[in-house]
Amino acid sequence: MRVFVAGGTGAIGGHAIEALLEAGHTVTALARTREKAATLTGQGATPVMVSLFDRAELAGALAGHDAAVNLATAIPPMSRFMSTRAMRDNYRVRAEGSAALVDAALAAGVGRVVQESVCMLYRDQGARWIGEDGPVDRYPMTRGNFAAEAGAHRFTESGGGAGVVLRLGWFLGPGAAHSEQLLAQARRHVGMVLGRPDGYVSSIHLADAATAVAAALDAPAGTYNVVDDEPLTKREYADALARAAGTRMWLRGPGRAACLLGDRLTSLTRSLRVSNTRFRESTGWSPRYPSAREGWLATAQTLLT
């Protein structure tokens, strides 16, 4: 296929472009600067410098492509995660950018749109497994994700092709800024436990998220959870991180106190034991790293050697 990628220079984007190329696809990717265009060229993709918010330019860039993959986000680093302004920027990319890409794909006659989303929009379900039909929460930080998902569904409903939504788990791996920051903290014997220690975290290594993007090109239209096979409890997750960092945690926090910060941290404090069964059965995809235990060990091996 000829695949157009928005967000190809972001945390998941670089991995996704490699996975798409390895699968034999021809890749065009949006670049905002000449430096990022050079990076894309070095990977084997064709860069195009257009705005994600310009429907006409996007339609021209999408002409002749079979699929459009939207991985564009503006998620702030941990130091700015509570910033309202930073979240506004992310909302604009998720809502306005995704809508523009869908409109452009429809105008260009593209047959498939793959839209990145997150599994953190599900309601806290304790230890119960969560499938794609599980109840969701529309708290403020999810507005952009729901807007982006609505665009993919609109693409399907238009009759122009298949819209696929990938609800990804919490990223880990080289290239994920918060992941690298957590590993650095762990080396200083500080562990991050957000919410109840027995609550669950559903994560995904960036390399596995990337192969899921490639697999989504053959998935039926719909919504899919893309997480590792074994979600860990918050306590187990912190232990896996400490083991990968080769340290013991002297300080763990903020625990249940993080819940007092309200909807700003809702996506991270709830318990989400998310299932990837639908996507595995629909595409044959499976993660290389079945849990954060293996994912963190691989991440540490890359970043600490």
C-alpha cells in the first residue's frame, strides 16, 4: 500500500514508519521542519511539508495513497502534564487536525484511515477485564481523543472506506518522553505509583504499537484495544521498572493521594485491565513484549547501555 502518516516524527511515529516499511509499504510522512524531513528521508520515507490543519494541502498530499495513518499528538512531558495550555494544544491536534485529515482523505479518495487513540478513556473497572464495548468516561482530557475517534467513524459512515481506531495503552520504550523520565527516576530509587497500588496499568511498548499500526491496515473498520497481554497492577509495574533499572525503590508515590488532583490525573490513577483479544483475533497481531516486565527490561537495555 501507499501509506500517508501524520505524526511520523513523534514517539510512536518513528517506530511505525519502520514497521510499515518493513511490511513492504511505501510511506509518505508529514514533516514540520527540514530537520524532521531529513530524518524521515533517512528512514526511507518520503517527507512532505504541509500543515495538518490545511484541508486543501492535505488532500493534495494524500492523492494516490491507499491509507492515511494519524499518529499526531502534542502530549506534554511529565513536567507540563498539569498545564491547561499544553492540553489545549493537544486538543487542537486531536480534534481539528484529525477532522482535517479525514476531510482530506475523503476528498482524495483514500480507502482507509487509521486513528490513534488511548485506552485511558475507559471507566475504572477495578480488576475486571475491559473490552472495546466497556463503559467510557468523557472527562476533560478525553475530549480530543473522542473527537479524533469520531472522525474515523465519520470516515467509515461516509461510505468512502474503513476507519480504524486504535486505543493504545500507556507507552513505554525509547522515544516515549515520560517513559525515559520514569526510568531516570527509578535509577534514583524513586517509583511512581498513581492511584491504588492494586489498580491495573495497561501498557504497550512503542515497538509493539508500531507493528499494530501496520496490522491495522488489514483490520475491519472499528475500534480496537492495543495493549500488551498482561496488564500489571500499579505495584507490579513499579517493581518491574525498578528491576529493569537495577535498583530498589526507597520512595513510592503519590499513591492514592494522586486521586485528589482530580480529572487532570484521572487517565493515570484509575484501574484499567484492558484486553487486546479483539485486535489479536482480527489481525493475527501479537506483542513482542507480553507485559511491562519484558518491555521495561528491553527499554533499560537500550537506554542504559
